[in-house]
Amino acid sequence: MTEKTTGASYAAAGVDIEAGDRAVELMKEWVKKTQRPEVLGGLGGFAGLFDASALKRYERPLLASATDGVGTKVDIARQLGVYDTIGHDLVAMVMDDIVVCGAEPLFMTDYICVGKVHPERVAAIVKGIAEGCVLAGCALVGGETAEHPGLLGPDDFDVAGAGTGVVEYDRLLGADRIRTGDAVIAMASSGLHSNGYSLVRHVLFDRAGMSLDQHVEELGRTLGEELLEPTKIYSLDCMALTRTAEVHAYSHITGGGLAANLARVIPDHLHATVDRGTWTPGAVFDLVGKAGQVERLELEKTLNMGVGMMAVVPQESVDVALTALADRGVDAWVAGEILDRGDHTEGATLTGSYAS
């Protein structure tokens, strides 16, 4: 006679260890695609290993680190049931912050929190992260999948990641290099990227009553397809540009908008002015503005307005920089310049009106 088990168990509490193990097996093939020669061991250890002897070629190596998530964009992925692109957003948010200082992305770890482990879903998320790591030139050396029943619904999830890069001390980019007369080069975004979705969702869903499966003529596709467009990853483009032309600084345009992020790399005695007339923001920005009657300044301090990365270069490097970016398929243009601070109280301002 089999004795009945009446005691509590992890499974009864909502945590499925076997499902977690299956998720790890499914994701291994994708993680393997991100490996660099410096990575030791495989997936499943307690820690990811990276051979630091590779840094011996540096005279004075500086490690750069960053961590981030993708915000409420994950809810768009959940509603659409599309999980293999959100990882691109995660890698972009982390690694494009690292490359700003001139650092080469080395490796990344991820954290996926779910209400219930669906192995195929978790593997799809990791697939996207791995693909993003390939685009950024870094390795995915490990991560964690946590099941939180009771705190998250069965279909709810969130993702976060941390990354590390390295830069030679005397090649560190930033405010100290910027000079009066430098040009500001803008690099086009692929859309909203992964910022401002709380505003976007409120405006388009709550106020305008739109739906994800709704075809929007001015977008040329459904609203869901537009909102889930992956964030462009600029890491390898920026590294290539730094090798080709003289670059003084980069600015990753994320939460806070274009002016505020550019101001973060402008020294106190200088000022960056950016001419709106040098580009036309994508249709999605106009859609959000009109649907929610959102004022331009509010849009600009929340969304990237069509610019995902900016480079500050000396005037004599402009042509080489633009050619290098064009050769890599990056839509880029001169959007502004660096001036003396004068009476300006802010590090960067936008002027004029957007091109129609």
C-alpha cells in the first residue's frame, strides 16, 4: 500500500524545478552562439568564467559595467506572445551604455523572473538575449531564471541584465575630450527602443483606445509590431567608428530623452545645440503625440524622437565618421555642434522645428 504524502512541497507552492531544468537545456544552444575565446566552462555552473588574462595586452585596463532592464515593454511581448525579441532590447540597454565610454563589451549575465516557468518561453527570451549579445560582440556567460508564484501571474515576467566591458585608460571617451567647435552626429533609432512605454501605453491604450492588432496606416503595420520593434544595438558600430575616426564622446539616448542624455557628457563650460530641422522623427512619435495631445517638450524628455545614439567628433573627422557609419548601414547625420556655455544653464538644448 502506497503511503499518501500530505506535507507541503516546492511544487505544491508553485515552483516547478523540472520545468526550470528543461528551460536550461533549451537555452544552451543559443548561449553557445555567444561564446568568445575568453569564456571558460559551459552553462549550468554557479558562476560564469571569463579569462582575465586577455586583459594583459592593456597598459591600464578600466572595467566598465552597467545594468538595466527593458521596462514595461515586456508587457507588449507578453500580450503578443512574442518572446524572442525582447532580449535584443535588454542587450542594447546594457551594452550600449558600456560602449559610450569607448569600452569593448566583454560579457553579460541575465536575470529572468517569471510567475510560472514555461520552458519554451524562457528559452525564447534567452534566444533573443543571445542574438543581441552576438550583435554587441559580447558573450552571455550565465544568468538566473527565478519562478515567483503568487507575486507574478502565470504569464507575467520581467528581465534584467548586467554587463562588463574594458577600455584602455588613455582611450577613455567622455566630457574631458570635448572641445568648442566639435560636431554632434546623430544615429537613427529603430523606433521607440525601450523607454517611455508607460507613457506610450497610457496614451495609445487608455486614452486612444487602440489595440495591438490594429493596423495603423501611417506606421504601415500593426501597432503591436511597431511597439515590439527591437532596440537597435550600436555597440559594434561605435567600436568600429572609434577605430576609424577620432571620437570624443558618445551619448546613448534612453530614458530622459535626447537633450538630457547628451548633456551628461558635456563639460560644464560648454554647451551642445542640436537642430531639430536636421531630421524627421518616425511616425510613431507623431502618433503618440497626437493621440495623447502630448506637448513636444514632454515627448522630447521621454522618448528618443528618432535618435538612439550620438557621437561628438572634431569637425575634421565628420566626413570620415559619416562614411564609416554609412558603410555599416547606420543612418547618421550632423545634428548639432558644441559651443561655449555662455548664458545657457543646461548642457544641451534642441532648437528649431523638426523637418517635415
